[in-house]
Amino acid sequence: MSVIIDGMDQAKTKIPNPVRHSKDTEHLFRQAVHVTGILDHGAEVPAQVILEDCRASKDSNNTINSLCYIIRERAMQGPLPEIFNLQLDNAAGENKNKFVLFFCALLVGAGVFRKVKLSFLPVGHTQEDIDQLFSRLAEALRRKDCNTWADLESIIASSYTSTNGSKPRIVKNPMVPDFKTWMSGIKWQVQGHSTPMCFKFVKNDEDDVVMYARGRTSVNVVDGQKDEDSLWFPEDGYVIVSTHDAMDLWRKPLFRVPVRSVPTADIRHTVQKYVALDMFQQSTVDTWDEYLASVDDDIAQQCAICRDLREQEAKTNQVSLLLCMI
């Protein structure tokens, strides 16, 4: 199973975004939509796109949630392969950090995969197929009005076609579990990860999950020998977690990341301005009203009296994560 995950520049996906701005609209507030692209090579639907507003921060929780999502999608097609190859952008806040690396170790420790190989894309990468997905979307956004979430979904679906003829599957505002807090339930340590560009996770003879690292993502051979950056180190690997501890953590419940506020007042002002300029039809206004009402309701439910509901959510999240264990 080979997967690449990357995020698109949010400046290109703000809404409302008509093709032509005027002096009355160019300075209006527009909502940033975080677009995460996932390509699962060999899947029935290779291209997956996750759209999120700012209710959850863009950090390793989102990355891990995307991993769980694509693994569950593949598991529904049949047995998972033994080896999972993953490529991520070389961004420390979201991807290249101890939480994402530890979760890769958990996937091995919990028996989801026999081996996980994690590679990081170079800065400014432009030759990956995920870049083609974003390039086509950016071009379509330059030519079409994108004034609502529904417009954005439609443009994504029409702008890219996978080699097998399928259109992207789009998920909007998934619930993001707090993996980072969940991981704090046991003692673990990831070290030596700041410089290397490639990692692999396997079990050793003691049934511990160990991590190996190397300086480059691909092997470079000079005069019949691998160069220093192509060699895995250290010799015995870094011990990350025991299989026992990994399985114990895997069974513990997950809680949702606390919801952050969304600038709904600013969005409503923008919508009203477009109405006053006779640029929005009533159907567009109704779409925004429905979305903003759902956001207000979600934020309002974060009070103390709803704690029992969030505990029920935790059980649901636990079940969804265990679906990865095939």
C-alpha cells in the first residue's frame, strides 16, 4: 500500500471567491478552507480530498486522522497488505514530528502492518502526482466562481481524474480525535528524527517496534556501493514501543479535539455584502446559513453539560480506529 498525503496552499482555496473581484469585494473576509489531498496508489478510488475549516488546528492530529481515514478506506476493499509506504510533506508542525512517527510505530505494534516506511518530500517538490492534483484544482479555481463549500466540492470533482477514470472522493469536516493526548497515556520516545528524510518501522526479535532512519528517501549507489545517506541507522534501530504497550494503547478511547471558534460573524458580513451587491442568489445565501448554523451549534455543544456526549463520541472514535486492525 503506497500513499502520499499533502496539503494545498490555503490562500488558493478561500471562499467566497468569484473569478472577478471589484473594489467593493476584494477586501472582504473570506473563509480559509484547508484542502488535504490523499493519493492511495492501487486503490479503487486513488484520489481522496479532505476539506476542513478552522474548528481543528492543522497539526499532527489532522495528519494522523488522514492516515486512519485512508487505511479504513483501503480495509473496506479487502485485506490490508503487509507493507505500508507513506510519503508526507517535510513540515515539522503537521508531519515530521514525534507524534506522526510514533503512530507509524503503533501501526506495526498493533499488527495493522508488518512494516511501515515513511518518506518526506523535499522542500518545493513539484514532480509528485499529488502536485498535479493541486495544480489542476488551482487552475480550475482561477476560471470558475467558488462561492460556497458545494462549489469547491464540485470544482475538485471536475478538475481531476485518476488514471483509472475515477473522480476524487471528498470528505468535509471530519471529526478529529486528539491523538496527541491519547498517546501521552504511555511512556515512549522518538529520537534522531530531525535530519533524516526516510524512516522504517519493524519489530525486532524482542517483539519491540524499532525505527531505522537514513538521510535520503531513495538509495544512491556510487561505484557499486551505497553512499552514507542511503544506509539505515542505527544498526539495531531505535526502540520506540513494545508490542504489549502498543496493543494496550490501541484499546484505549479517543476524545475529540476541542473545537476552536470560527469567525462566523465576519463570514455573515461578507455574505450580506454580496447580497447587497446583487451577486448572490438566495440559494447561495441559504447554503451559507445552513453551514454557519451547523458551526454555531457545534461550538455551543462544547460546554460542560455536553461532556457525557463527548464521552460517547470517544467510544465511537475508538471503534473507528480499531477498524484499522484487520
